Amino acid sequence: MFRGTDSSAGAPCYHGPMPSSPEPILTEARRLPESNALRLTWSDGHAADYPYDYLRGWCPCAACQGHSNLKIHFRPAGVPVVAGSIQPVGNYAISIAWSDGHGTGIYRYGFLRDLCPCPVCGGPGEAIDV
């Protein structure tokens, strides 16, 4: 956490640097069963289809990624999966119950945006820094 001085009053402040524009937030998560994908739509108007197996492979939970990793790696599921229930986690993430019984991953909005597989965003490559 950043500790600095509020320039207007000289008082200490205990927040991180203020972003120049807010990060986009997820406004809709829609299952697309005909294409085995989840369509995510963002507050800035961006939308993309995330294949189920792609999202499951990027599960950020400790069981999939380990407890001390500094990077999250793609780890394919053993079988093709389908997204079951999709639940909000606070105002910052979603949780997905997968058809293989897995459902402990918390997919933060920023993480999902980093994963975006659309041609404009291009996806993360091999790993994502935590």
C-alpha cells in the first residue's frame, strides 16, 4: 500500500496511486453453449468469447497453480468442461463451477481482462504475473 501525502492538505494518505481512468468492470457473463464459450462484456464496451477449456486451464486457485507461484500458468483440464453456475465474488471477481467438479478458482476482473483471447487483446501467452 502506498503511503504518501495528500498534496491538497499535507495530510498522510493511505491509498495506492489513483488510476487516471478506472479499470473496466465486468457487466455481463453469458454462457454460449453452442460454442462452448463464455461471453464477457465490460463496462468500456469491450466483449469477447472465452472458450470454456481455456478459462478452466487458467484457473487461478491454489490447487491448480500451487501455493507459492508468482505466475499463473495454463494447466489444461483432463477432460473437456462446461461452465455451470457463475457467481459474483464481491465487486471484483466471478467464480465458475465447472462440469469436472472444480469450482474454487476466483477469477478477478483484471485477471480475466488480461486473459482476453480476442484478436485485439491477444491473450496472455505462457504465464501471467500475479
